[in-house]
Amino acid sequence: MWIFGLKGKSGFSARSTAEQVTKGVDGKGLVAIVTGSSNGIGIETARILALRGVHVIMGVRNCKAGEKVKEDILKKIPGAKIDVMEIDLNTFASIRNFAAAFIATGLPLNILVNNAGIMSPPFTLSKDGIEQQFAVNHLGPFLLTNLLLDTMKNTARDCGKEGRIVNIASVLHSYGYKEGILFDKINDKDCYDPSKAYAQSKLCNILHCAELTRRLKEEGANVTANSLHPGLIATNISQNSGLLGCYLACTQFLLKNIPQGASTTCYLALNPKVKGVSGEYFEDNNMAKASKMARDPELAKKLWEFSLTFTEAK
């Protein structure tokens, strides 16, 4: 069990905090986007990146809440570089507006953390008419990454530093629909199961990184893409998750705290030990083995093409 804190090959464990896994890392001159950075592990991710000298762009739905987080971070880290920008992954229009606004700043982009997400709501459609968990947890990050990818590749080429894309997935990716992804029934309310749909979206996060890695390697781009399970953490993402939410509430002594929950994200974003590593899945600050379905390259390709039919049409 993670509470015993056994260290893996990285030298870190499930008990390691985000500060510990980035100790000694100099992020000055780097620019990172962190979505969902006004809540939970997103706040801690933004804080740690800022602590290490990274210029952090907080991508948030609620700019007022984002500004409050920024203010709190600046009180503790007076010299931090932080900007707040609005993005709502529930609508492609907002994602496109965010990407366009960021590109217009002329800033480089070294790190993209696709952290924002939702968990197990009742059946709902996004503003683009797509089952909400698939839309927000997968298609949103997929579109945002594609829109910013040229900027990341150009930044990596111009500054000579590896770009890094980090997708927050979940160990629950193994507990979804038996088909893995319901390609023909994404919007079928009768087939919808909140927990399995969440697992489906997290499976997509892992497959996204796998296929993106293949494409980046073909191009020779100096950008990596990895996914991770942050651990079981009591944050507000679980407010709709029924039995799982009740379980988390009743077993908090077994859960990771926020600094521990954000550690693998920060490890992948900044630690030099993962330089050149791409297309992998991590848990507890160490490489782990995702499910067989999550390691299927043909499924990853199929998902990529399927995702394009949504994001290119909207």
C-alpha cells in the first residue's frame, strides 16, 4: 500500500511531495500552462512550478477564483510570474479563444499540464453536444494540445530545451466499459454509466499521449507526452462520484494529501530524470504499467482519428 512509502527507481515514492520531487530544479525561463489550476492539485501544481521559477499561465473557468489563487501564491512567493486566463473545456469555442489569446502574447511554451477534469456526473452533454466527460476530460485537452503544439515544438527548437506535455489520467482507466471506448455510442444515454464513462475518458488520456508520442517522434520534435495517476485524493472533482465519493470521504486517512497528489504531475513537468521519456504512464512518481487496452497502438490511432471528427468540425 502507498502509505508505506516504498521508493521506486526514481528515488521517490507515493509519499513524496511536489516540492520534494522538484527540489533543486531551476525553472527560470520556462513557461507552463496548467488547466484547472484554481482547485485541488491544480493549485499545488501552479504553486510548485512558480516556486521553481516557471512563468505559470493558470487556465481556469472562473477568473475571479483564479485571481484569488494567484494572490495567495504571490503572498508566499513574491517574485512569482503568474497570469490568469479563462478557459472552459466544456466548449470548443472557449478552448480556441484561449489558445489564440495565448499565442497572441508571443510567449514561448515549454510545459502543458492538462489537469482540468470532471468526475462521474449524471448524463450531460457539453455545449457542443457531446457526452460531457468525454468532451471535457479528453476532447478538450486533445484540442488544446493540438492548437498549442506548433508553439511548443518551435519553443523547444529555439531554446534547445525539451517541451513536456502532461495528461492527468487515473488508475481507474482499467475499470471502464468492456469495449474500452464506445465509439458508436458516445452520446447514448441508455448506455451511459457515470463511473465507466469517467474511466473511458481517462483511458483516452493515456492513449492520447501514446499516439501523440508516435507522431512527435516521427517528426523529430523535441517534445514529450506522458500521462499519470495522481493517486486517491479528496478533492472537489469527486463531488459527483457517488459511491467513490462516499468511500473517499470515509477513508481520508488512507488518501494522499494535495502536495503528494500533485507530485507526479510536477515530477513529469520538471524533473530531469524523465528527460527523453515519452508515451509512458506513471504512478507515485515512477513509471507504471497501464492496462493492456491503454497500451494498444491501434486503439490509440483509432481514437486520434475519431477525436479529429469532433474537434475539426466544431
